[in-house]
Amino acid sequence: MDERKLADLFRDAAHDAPPASFDAGDVRTASLRATRRRRNSIAAGTTLVVVLGFGGVLAGTNSAGRDDGTATSAGAGQQENDTAQSPMTLMEAQPPNKDFPGDSSSTQGDAQPPGSTGPSVSDRAVQGCAGVDRELADALAVELSVPPDFAVPPTRSCSPDSRAAAFKIDGLTITAIVTPQSFDAPAGAEKARTAQGQDLYVFTEGDGELKGQAKRFADALAPRF
């Protein structure tokens, strides 16, 4: 087929094609509509951003106002509380009652003088061999060359108005008892008369280096009591 016939065929096919459903005017109208829609969308978005921003500013301002009001109210309440004295503050402001029963500064006659290590006379009157007489324990500790705090109550029984102390050194127990009453002393006990006319008993029990030296301790203690 030559070129001329081919061109005639294409020309005939173009004439048989249906006419276009739109023209240049329709294209321009559609373009204007699309442009108008984009502008409307941009304007709506800008308006929304402005509204949200303005609302955030108002919310921040209101919150700051409420915080200031709360702080002011709290400050006023704290000032009122500070100006009112609590019962504890009133108690602290009052001077202590020097006449309160049981006060350590009491001037009653049965108070023990400062620096004294022994019990009062009333304590010793009901103590007997049930406890340690500190004065007798101190004197006996000097003779034994041991700390007086190591003293223990004797294992013997004596009258309540007696004074007693004992020390355990190794396997030996040394006991001293000063009493105005009769005392059932164990075998081997040494007896001496004190300066106040009472009986002093010193005896040892068990085995140890100081066994058999009860008389020496009795002679040393008797003049002190």
C-alpha cells in the first residue's frame, strides 16, 4: 500500500470520529473552580489556626489568674494561722513548774547528794543481802583491786537492815556483810567489830588465789563502818 492510500485512510478515520463533548471554555471554567476550592481550603485552615491559638492564650491567662488567687488565699490563711498561737506554743512559752512532783531538783531530805555512789539510809534499811550496798562494795573493791561495778548480791540471807556486797574472782567468791543483827555465818568466816559497833563478816567460797585471806579484808574494812 502506498503512502497516498494510507493518508486517505487516516483522513477518512478522522472524519468518522465523534465530536468532542467539551471545548476550551469548559476547560477554563473547571480550572477556575479548582482554583477557587483551593483558596477556600487555605482560608479555612488559616482561620482554624487563629481560633485555636487565641483559645490557648485565653486558657493560659485564666490558669494564671486562678493560681494567683489560690496563692493569695493560701498566704492569707497561713498568716492567720501564724498569728494564732497553738496550745503547744502556749505551753512552751510558759516557764516550767518547779514544784511539779517528782522533779529531779526536789529539795526533799531523801534526795541523794550529787556524786554519791551508795544508796540512801532508807534504801539500805530494806535491802539486806537482796542487793549490793555500794559503799561496802566500793571499800571491798579497793582491797581486792577490782572495779566496784563487778559487785553482786551475796548468796546468803541476812536481816533487812544489813549491808552486803560480794565479788566473784575466777572461781572464788568473796563476801562482806555488815549487820546489827545475828548472822548465821558459814564455816571459816572472819568476824570483826566495826567502828559503829556492828558485826562485820567476811568469808570466801570456792577456790582461788585470795582464799584464806578473809581476816585481812575484815581488818581493813571494819574501821570504815
